[in-house]
Amino acid sequence: MKITSVATERLVLHPLSVGEAERIVAREPADQDLWGDGYPGDGDVRSSTGFLRGVAERGDPGVFRPYTIRLLESGVTVGGIGFHGPPDELGVATIGYGLVPGARGNGYASEALRALLEIARQAGAEGVKGDADLDNPASHRVMEAAGMPCVAEDDKLRHFYVGF
């Protein structure tokens, strides 16, 4: 499957390259990068670090990589979304996402997650899972709005899953 940017109604999910991930980890944008206030956040740096480690250990993960979330109209990067790596032995991929504070509350995360779920489905994943801290109801709403119901809860996390 070819790795390309994916446009939604208001967003573009741009697949990270190794070079882009290295810039995010260094928090040093290239001249062409349009980063919103607060980007990259700590989660973006952790995701990019994991992506770079995975590429070094296992090679390119194809579509199962991190993506920047860019506003369609301006091209400004307001967050990140993506996979923690390729699907596991059951064919289930794990996702994560985050937005800069100024972009929250607009439905962008759910819109981006719906697009990411379609990427996973088209790439042959059996399902997608994610989790969020119990005290993060906004993230619970994101996953539920994207079609990932809560399937379990423990003393720290709510777990969400959708199968294809």
C-alpha cells in the first residue's frame, strides 16, 4: 500500500518521514514546516522517537507509522496521530494521538482518528485499539466519536477497540 497524505473535510494526515521525525525529536522545524503554537508536544516527541527506533530495528512500517495532523486550509501542524507500530500477531494495531491546546475542542481528533481507522482497515488490520487515562474524558469521547467503543476499564485506563 502506497504511503500518501490523507485529506479529510478539514484536515490532512501527513505520514512522517525519518527526516521529519528527527526534526520533531530535535524540536527544530525546517523552513517549510508550519508548526502551530505548542507543537511538537511531548507526545509527538515520544511518538517520533518510537518511530525512529522501530525503523532502525525492523525497517519501514509502511502505513503503520505516525502522521502529523495539519489544518487543510493553512497547512499548519496542530498535532499528531498514528500507530505505535505494525499490527500485533492478532492483526490489531495500537493508536495514539494528541493536539496542541489551541486546536482542542473542534472535533479534529475524532476526524483524524476516523481517517486513521480507514487507513488501518484498508491495510488489512483486523482491528485497532487505544486507551486513555480514566481522568481524560475528552480522549474517551474522541475514540467513541470515531467508532471505537470502550471494551474494558481497569484502575488507571479505559480501553477502546474496533474490529474490521
